[in-house]
Amino acid sequence: MSEVHEEIIDEPLEEVIVRFHSNRIEILSILWNRRLLKVEKNHSHWIDRSLQPPLHGFTVEVDTGDILELAYQEAQAGWRIERLFLQ
């Protein structure tokens, strides 16, 4: 069993491609530091309504095998990468 390492990133993303499907947000790809990462699997989505405006959180697995935690705040219309989980 491999050990997972967590890195806090807290950086804006240059581009996020999403699809709205069956009342869900599905992330397809992200552009981070001029590097295009294809999302292989959307793991989870949650909404933190204690913040105003609400914050949407996501965990996705990208084509490198890494798992990313992403955040989108409604009024700011900006995406961020919060954490990176490396195996």
C-alpha cells in the first residue's frame, strides 16, 4: 500500500472546463501553470454554505493519477486548486 502525501497549493486555476449533467457539475479538465490536466474521475462535490457567497468544493482524479481538491466561490467566478494528494 502506498503512502499518500498532501500538499497545500492555494493557487488560482487558469481555466476549468465543466459540464452540467443531470443537475451535477462534472469537471472535464483544468489548466494549471500552463499545464492541461484531463480529469479522469470526479470523486466528490460539497457546498460550504457557512461562507457568503457559498463555496463549492470538489475532489477529482487527473490523468497523472494525482487527486486534486478544487474550489469555486459563486460570486467571484474563479476556480482555485486548494490541495494536491500525491501517491
